[in-house]
Amino acid sequence: MNKKRKVLFFSLIIILGLFLIFDTGEVQAASKTVKYNGKTIAKYNKSGQMVLVPSKNSNTNYKNLNRLISGKKKKTVVIPKGSTIKLNGVLRPGNNTTIIAKGAKIIGKKKSNVIFAAPNKKIKNLTIIGGTWRSVDKGGRTGSLFAFSYVTNLVMDGVDCNANYKGHAIEIIACKNVTIKNCKVSAIGSNPKKCLEEQIQIDLATKKTAPKIAEYGKKYVKGQTCKNVYILNNTVSGARAVGVNWTDSENGKWRNKFHENVVVKGNTLTGTTSEALAYFNTVGGEISGNTIITNATRTDGNSSYTIGIHVAIMGIAPKSMAASTLTVSNNTVYGGRNGIHFKAHFNSSETQCLSQLGRVIVTGNTVYCKKGTEKAIAQTKESCREFILSDNQLYTWK
């Protein structure tokens, strides 16, 4: 290669190198922010997370957050610590979304969910970490503050949320692999004397239990239930604290629908006018290490609402119930009629058991009961196929 060609060759190399450097610099600079219509709506932090740029305009916050959390790609959106974000609409996250709201306050629109997962989206991999989440409604949301349907792999960690006594802070409908942990969940407003609504509701999908889901079509409300739900280390108070639900609606059409594997562990649960924990139509699970207090004093013909832990089946259980195990262990329970009670599905006169619970292990519990030690742990007749009691301490709750 002659001298002129060498000079030309190296000159081209230098020019190309400079081009790449400046071109890459422009791409990186552009990637430091997320823009919409020429305006910056988020900035990337060092971890590659999108940090929302808050607005004083609730409509802007609502639209920009939805732009950031939509889509199927893996993403993390941070709501800045110390910010108060007002929303003029519902947040509807997409797949593979993490929302981090530690130290932030989010206030939802009047008479509206703050986050809603629609059944037709069948969202996968949604995580919400931290934040104080509220409704602008006076006395709290009377519907559901968070409403999740048909979500697989849902995590709520360290969330502070509330709703009216007649509403639900968190509603889970036909979801799988759900973990709610380290959360503070409470009811506010006026507490009706006969209220039995739960702040964390684990529900099945029917027209009555999920009317909003029914709007998406009949196929989404055919009694679909929840599976693998973990309620861990939360503090929950409400008319009921936690409810695993059933329904006798549509002439009892969905009585035989059962949830699977619901674990309630390490929580403090307080019920004011109904059971602290209502655990219905569930195959297999665990209730352990909780402090459970039912302050209900109802005498309106159904004293079962005063039970601390109320386990019951309301229809014909699937065959898998016979081989299932429910473990109730190491809880401290305060109840009225009973501390812990188990009931199978009987005919109306309770002369015939139509469907039993499986193997039930009750061990290491400390139970206080208003009706005395004989009523502290009980089952209706032979409600359990196998009923194992050991090392429980029973007291009269005075």
C-alpha cells in the first residue's frame, strides 16, 4: 500500500470512528428520557428504571403512567419518593410490569379503581411495591380500590391501602400465583352493624361477585376460581379482614366451585362485624402463625359471623378434597361463638353430610373463645374426613 492510500485508509477509519462515537452519544442521550409529544414524561435512572416526571395535572399523570406501564415488554416504573400523584382515571398495566411507589402517595379518581386488570388481557407478571394508595372518595372507596382479574404471577409488597368498610382494598378474581405481603390494609368510614365485606377479597368470577368482569362477556364469569394465593405478613382490618369467597347466586349454580391452595401466614387480622378470616370452598392450604381477632358481637340469627377462623365448604367439593390437607397451626385466635370452626356441606336440616373437608391438622394454637374452652376449636358433626388436634391451648375470652 503506497503512502497516499495509507493516509486515505486511516483517514476513513478516524472519520468512521468519530461518526460512531457521536451517533452512539445521541442514542444514549435520547435513551435517558421517555418523551411523548415532545415532552419528557419519565427519566431513566442508573438501574434502567423509568422514573415518572410528576405533574400537578391529574389527567397528565393518569395518561403518562398508563403510557409507561402498558405493553408486554419487561419494564419497571418508579413513582418518585415524596411525590403525591393524583389520577384522573384507572391505571391498566400490561404484562411484565413492576411499579415501585415507595414513599409516594397515589390518589385515585372518584368512584374508581386505582388499578384494574381486565379479564380479556390475562396479564402475566405484575408487581406493585410500596406506596400509599388512596381513593379521593370521602370515607374511602366503596367498590374495590385494586381489582385484579385473570392475572398470573401477581405480587403486592409493602403497599399501604384502604377502602370503605363496604368495599375492598384488594380484590383478586380468578387469579393464579398471587402473593400479597408486608402490606397495611384497612377499612375506613362508617362500619354498618351487619357488614361482612372483606378488605382482601379472594373471589370467583360470576355475574354477582364480579359484575364489572361480566361486562367483558359471559365466558369470563363461569365460576372461575383462584389458585396458589399467599397472604403473608400483612396487617389487615375490616368488617372482615380476609375472605376466600363462594356464592349461591344464579340458583346455586356456582356452589361447587372451589379455590385451590390458599395460604394465610404471619398476619395480624382483625374483623369488626364479621369473621376476621372467612375461608370458604378451598381445597388444601395453610393458616399459620397469625394473630386473628374477631370483635363481632352479632346476634342476628347467624352467630357464625363471630368466629375467629371460619372454615367451611358450601357445595360438593371436587374429588381432590379427600386427599387434601389443611393445616391450622401456631395461631393466636380470639373469637365469639368459636375461635376456630370447621363445617362441611350438609343438607338443610344438617342430618346428612354431602361433602366433607379432607385431612385437617390443628396444632399449636392459642385460642380464646367467648363461649368457653369447649367451643374454642370445633367442627360441625364429622365435617372433616380426618381431624387431628394437638398441643392447642384453650381459654375463655373474658
